[in-house]
Amino acid sequence: MDGTATRRTPAAGDHLRALYAEMRPHSLHPLWEVLSALVTPAPRSAARPHRWPYAPARDFLLRAGALISAEQAERRVLILENPALPGSSAVVPSLYAGLQLILPGEVAPCHRHTQCALRFVLEGEGAYTAVDGEKAVMRPFDLVLTPNWQWHDHGNPSDRPMIWLDGLDIPTVRFYEASFAERLERPSHDETLAPGDSLRRYGRNLRPMRGTAADRRPPGQPLFHYPHAEWRESLLALAAAEAPDPHLGHAMEFVNPADGGPVMPTIAAHLRHLPAGFETAPRRSTDGTVFVVVEGSGTALVEGEEHPLEERDLLVVPSWHALRLRARTRLILFAYSDRAAQEKLGLFREQRLPA
Ligand code: GTQ
């Protein structure tokens, strides 16, 4: 109930409530009772800021690894569910986050789906994600994409466990009721190209001439591997050349070379670098964002509430929550959000607040 109801005479109120009760079985409801909650003057996220320290999450994941195989599970993943969205499998209303484990010798069988996914490697080296039969061999803090409807399987020929963060648009696809998925009849896709081939063909401001057989990837989504060694060099070069932005620190977006836009249709990804001792001014934006600490330590202040940041910790910052970052040592963060979808829909906004 909002304020307007209380101004009516009790008698009128009783008649209205009786009318609502009569309408309800006809699936008809008065807008004026809910309008102010539906059309809010500013976003009121149902999600809540939350931090997952890495070590305990890793322990649970390894314990699950002793009890169920990747093959049995199809994907052996612990969902990072927002504590304010129980039962949703969502980290913010539009996005999903999970921690996936592949043990030595395991294969997570090949499938494809309309959801798009990114992987951000947290631990291990030498496991791969194969996208349409081409392996991206993964190292810590590499970003690997599996754009929607591309076949993908994961495998770990190394001798150590491999753990990465999965970021998907599962809740968005669910909202649109547009989920399709298929399993390949065999566990792994045939190897169609040598590992790293797409990175060499499409990752250097070049591409095979259009219309030739060498142009092997889908035109809108040519690149799917963004290695840590490459992105870190660019980020540190920027940090050496420029003063940090007061609200963001040094910030770089991952782009899709096909169009210069975000990496996937619904999900955008970016990096932050804060020099030791630097503190950002507060900023809020409408994109719900998941952060991963790649290097260093510090503090995130979300609406003034402190969350310590240590290497590999995960932090979710929902829409329109003011974020301030404070770097104790040099701090490097990876982030993904629903900004790509919001920009297409004309919804994205950000606000830089005074320090
Ligand atoms: O690796 O394909 O965390 O399909 C959730 C759904 C991972 C995957 C997840 C998936 C995958």
C-alpha cells in the first residue's frame, strides 16, 4: 500500500478492497496499489553485495570433487548464489556465477546452449576449454569465452586440479524463456583446429580474408581467448602512462574484435588497476557486477560497508550500489557485468559521486 490509500475514507477503502477481492479470480489487479514499487525513481536491487573468500569455497569444491566426477555432474560447479536471491541460482537478477573444478584426467562433456559463458581461470594450468573443437589451453587469470550455441567441452590433461569462475547469462535467458541446449553424442568434439589458432588468426588486428576457407570462426564472435599475459601487459602499460581515473582507477574493457563492442551480446568484461595506496571516489552504475581479485589486496566499500579483498576473492556489487575501491598494495581486478545487454536496451546509466 502506498500513501494514497490512507487518504481515502474508510468506507471507500472497504469498497476498493472488496472490488480487488472480486477481481483477483479474474487475474485483474489495481495498478495504483503497486505503481510506486514497479516504477521506482531509481533502481532498488533485490540482490545484496556479497563477498566469497576463495579458500573456503575452494575447499567445498574439492570435497565435491572427491564425491562426484565431472562426467557424472556434466558440469561440476558450485553456484555463487546471491544470499538475497535464494533458490534463484543468480548472483544478480540477470547473471549467474559459479566455480568449476576439473580434476586431472577428467572431461566435462561437450554440449551447447543459448546461454553465453565466460571462464576466468583461478587456479591450475594446462586444462582446456574447446570451442567448436578448438582448444584454448588455460592459464591462471586467462579469460575464455563460449559464445551462445557454440559446442564446448572442458578437459584437464594436466596433473593438478583446475578451477575457474564461470560467468553466464542464465537468468537473462530464463527471463526471456529462450533456453535451448543439446548434448553432443560423444564426450569431446573432434579437434577442428590447432590450439591457439583463433588467437593467431583474429587476436592481432588481422583476420583471414572474408569469404575464404581460412575464415573459420562465426563472423560476429571470432575470438574466444584473452590470455592473462597479454591483458596484464596492456593494463600495466596504461597504468605506467596515465594517472588513474578518480572513480575507476585504470580501467580497460575486453572487446570483441568483430565490432569493437563488449565480448558477448549480454555480458561485458573489464579490468581495473589501482596503484598501491590509491582510493577511488564512489561510483554507481546500473550493471550488476562480479569482481575477481587477480593481484594484491585492499578494500571494497559498497554503500560504505567494508569488504576485504584478497587474491582470488569474489565480490558481487548489485545495480546502483556505490562502490569505492581502496588499494593496500597494487590491486588488479577482473569484472563482468550485464552492461552489454543494458546498453542494447538503452538502460545503462552510471553516476560519479563526489569523494
Ligand atoms: O561449462 O558449459 O557453470 O553449461 C553452468 C552451465 C558451466 C558450462 C556452468 C554450463 C557451464
